[in-house]
Amino acid sequence: TSVEDQAAGCRAMVDDNKVFGLVDVASILDTAALDCIVRPDGGNTPFVHSAMWSTEWQKRSGGNEVSYQAAVDRISITWARDLAAMKWFPPGATIGILGDKCPATAPVVMNVLAPALKAKGAGKVVFGLHDCDIQSVVSQPGNIATQFRLAGVTHVLVTSNFVTGQLFTNSAASQGYHPKYSTSDWFLNTSNVTTANFDPSEFDGAIGIASQGTVLKASGKKPYDGWQVCSQIATDAGLPPINPGDASSEELLDLCDNFRLLIDAINLAGVNPTRASWRAVIPTLPARVSAQFGPSKFGPGKLSGSDFVHTLLWQASCRCYRSVSDFRPAAA
């Protein structure tokens, strides 16, 4: 939807209908819409979703914004650590970061992810960031592919939305430019859904560092617990049962996962819960397992989960990821 539609929808929810809280996957990403919902001087509304920006950005909400997905600064530290540990890039490599210039993300790319990569041995980091408007998402990725090729970038980290990633890989392939790729849960790029249309000749062999568990079942591993409850909720409502790892179930499972978090905090917030009491109990919630992002523990100053990660490998033969490692603690 357009920015104007999102803003109008936000005002209808927080001003007219005065909803207690809101759950989402990753449809509300625009700064104005987010601020309208969560800022204490705006809607001041609890918001549980699956596309968290940085811990610092999250503070703008005064505790309203919560996510099982790790905040992107936390993702950045783990990502750089694990790529270095597996020797994905050689010392002195020229690494490109594909992303955007939006105020919630660009500072993390430049001030957290890039320094973390350099601290682990990268020689040079090249920023390929498109402007923060919907037209640039489509018009600029081809130029960024050319920029990276001419700059000698050999390894690309994708922090962009999936449309930019798709257009970048298509353009790179058409130029005969074939860097190595890596993704993370940033913008949910470790999902088979988001990478389904990436150029397979280009993206084959890409490495993902993820908490997302959507590929566990197809990899011969046990899915995260919690999907069973969501499947029962779905069938009780007359919907098909949830099949963990199936693309048709992914969005519903995300929404159910986030809704259960919202409700669990409401139930712990007292007999007559308020938004303030909801915010107060989130850091005190017992350790829990997200059906999508696995073991997660919230706490003071930590309102995002995803406390363990595994390594994914994208394969052109199925246009899909497979989990190729055990789980390990996230770095932050």
C-alpha cells in the first residue's frame, strides 16, 4: 500500500477505533506509519511484528515495539562473527552491502555492520544503498550492481528488501558479475518466500545466518514448537492446518506467533490491563520459543528475541534454503 494509505489506516486504528495493540509480519515499515502507531507522542500502541530495526530505533517507541526477530544491530554483530568464523570471506576482501538509505537502517549498515566486518578482517566495505522511496527500490539496484562490479566487490551482504535483492541479482547475472552472497533475518531474507525469485544462477550457494526456522522441516530437522497451537487455532476457524515450512502457512504462522506474544503479555498485565502495564511486563516474560524464530528471552533494554542462529545454504536446484548447521548462541 501507499504511504498515505498506511498513515490513514494508522490514524483509523489508534485514534478512531483505539485498538489496544497491533500485530503484523512486515507490512508496516514506513517511518511515519511506525511512528504513528508506537511513539509515546503518537498512537502509543503496543506493536508486535517481524521486521525489527535497531535497538536504538526501537527506543523511540518507549517499549511499544516488540519483535521475535532480532534487532538489526544484533543481527549485524552475529552475522559478521559467523561469516568470519566460517571463512566465508578471505582477509582483505572487498565486501559490498546492498541496502537502503532509510533513517532506520542506513546508520546500522554504516556504523554497526560495516565496522563489524572490518573488525573481522574485511579490507574494504562498499555501500550500495538505494534512496528511501518506493521508486528507487525498482530503479536503482541495476546501477548498484554495476557500482559493485566496477569496485571489485567479491562478496555481497543483502540488507535490502526482497524486491531490491531480486533486481540486483538479475542485473548482476546479466552483466556476468557473480559475487558470493549472504543474507540474514534482516528483512526476512532467510525465507524461501522472499528469495524465490532471486536469479538462481547468481544466488546458488548463498549463505544465510538465521534464527528463522521455516526450513527446518525440509532440512530433516524438528520445527520449533508452537506451530501446533497455531495450527489448532487455524483449523478451529475453518482454515487449513498449518504445515511448518510450507510457504502457504508462513504468514499465518508469523501472525499467530506475534498475536500469542501480545496476548500472553496482556494476560500477565493484571486484571485490568493497560498499554502501560503491557509494556511493563514484556521484559519480565519467561523465556519462550517463537514458532518462527526459536528460543527468545526479553529483558530490560532487550525487546527482540532470536537468541540462537543456524547456518543456511541456498540451492538453485530447489530455489530454497536448507539448514546446514547446529544451533549456536547469537552474539548479542
